[in-house]
Amino acid sequence: MKKFSLLAAVSTVALVASGSAQAADMALKALPTAAPVYSWTGCYVGGHVGFGWARHEVTASNFSLGPGSTAISRTNAIESNGGVYGGQVGCDYQFANVWVVGVQGDVAGTNLTGNVGDPFDRFLAGNPPGTIGVKTDMIASLTARLGVTALDNRALFYVKGGAAWDRSRWDFTNSSYCKFYGGCTNNGPTDNRAGWTAGGGVEWVLSQAWPNWTAFAEYDFYGFDRNGGSFPVALTAQDPRNALSLAHQQFQAVKIGLNFKLRP
């Protein structure tokens, strides 16, 4: 009888211990696991689309119509706009928990187009008005950016700035200048510029399930303050002072895009 009682007591203790262990194990499994902390450190590639608008200044100067030996000039501004579509590659480094510094290069094709009355029209009262057109087909930049994270480290608010380049193609075919001088030696010169850019935006992780993918929205300003080329394009009265000259250019763009982080 004593042996039976002892055996029953030992069995009861074992069952209780086993049940407690199972309950503890289930409780541990039920505890929520913390999501891994996202890091912006790493390199990425991506693409973007957007819309841009620009202002281009063009000057017509003329020596033969000027008093004495003085060349006179007139300037008009062309407003252009159109789509922006391109790609970017860059690298970021996160430090001090919430700060991110990085470098990025991007290049975009564009179709910003516009036209304006030829400033030479003001020399020729009563002459049928002419037009000058322009199309910007490329904008590129190399920038540094500085940002701060938010929303559990999954959003990045940033500013950026650096060097910029663009290429525009001009159309003088219908200009009064060319008509007045019997045509032009170059109806469509190419204008390549170097300048600067500054902007800012926000980038965010699309989902915890896709930590390599981020989306962004940003605004950029491009300044090309130095004058472009001067084109003495007339077939007659060929003089360097009889020319169409390209002056300041400014571009603005809003973009949205996706980046793929090469390492999670």
C-alpha cells in the first residue's frame, strides 16, 4: 500500500512538472517577436518618372541694324514643359541612429518642349513674326544627400545637392532672324550645359515583407546660370555680332520612383 501511494505521488508530481514546462514553452512561443530594425546603409539602383518645366533665355543681337558700330540686342524667354523618365544609382550610410548620408547619380530622358516669338521681331516692325523652339532631351546630376529617419526607421526625409548637366536642342527654322538673312547655316544647334541642382524629398520602405524595396517622391531645381553658345547662323551679313545667343536656363522637376536595395 505504501509503495502504491508513493508511486501515485511521484506520478502526480511528474505530470504537474510536465504540464508546467509545456505551458511555459507555449507562453514563450506566444510572445510577439520584434521586427528587425531597418538600416538604410547600403547601395541601391532604381528608376523614376515625373514632370518638369523650364525657362530658357534666348537673345538676338544685330550689328547691321545698330547705330554706328554698336550691336543691339533683345532677349525673350521660352517656357517649356514635359515628361521626365530615368534611373538612379547610389549608396547610403546610416549613423547616430537616425541620420543618413549618401551619394547618388541619376540620368533622365526628357521631352520638355516650348517655343517663343523671335526677339529679332522687335527690330522688324511689320515683318511676319517668327518663332524659336527648344527641346530638352536629357538632364543628369551627381549629388550628395543628408536625411533623418522617422516612423520606426522606415521613412527617410532628405535634402540633396550637387552638380548637374543638361542637353537641349534648339530650332531656328522659323525664326525671323534666319528669314531676314536668307536662311540659317545651322537650324538646330545643340546646347550642352553644366550647372548645379538642389532638392529634397521623402523615401519609405514599401513593406516589412519587401525590405529591399523603397519608394520616393522628390522635388529638384536645376540652375544653369552661365550663358550657352552664340550662333552667328545667318547666310548673309555674317558677323559675330549678328547672332542668336543662349542665356540662362532653369529647370524644375517633381519625381516619383522606386529603389531596390542590393543588400537587405
